[in-house]
Amino acid sequence: MPPGEAQRVQRLHDQLLAALQARDRRALRSARQAVLEAALVQPGSPAERSALRALAWRMAALLPAAIRRGQNG
């Protein structure tokens, strides 16, 4: 994957984690939308699309746990 694409995936990953850690629903919604849009709409290399799809799946797995922590905390 070219460095620019890797940086883009990393930036989206960092944005998602920052929103989760801050427990900021608006930022989380924005980060989720950015990941899904990048994975499904924007063109990119097969490697970038694969990395973005993997990030989307990890995001989906993390969100229920984050929501449960927010309700119990």
C-alpha cells in the first residue's frame, strides 16, 4: 500500500480511537461515517479498501463494548 493510503487509514483509525476514548458521540458518529464512506464509496487500491474494510469490522466490534462501558460507568 502506498504511504499516502497507509497514512489515510491510520488517520481514520486514530480519529475513531480518539472519539471512543473521549466518549464523544458526535465525534464517534463522524468517525464511523468517515470510515464507512472511505471503505465503501471512495476509490482506492485493493490494499487500501481491504484495510478500510478491516477497520470497519473492528469498529463494529468495538462499539458495543464501548456502549456497554458507557452505560455501566
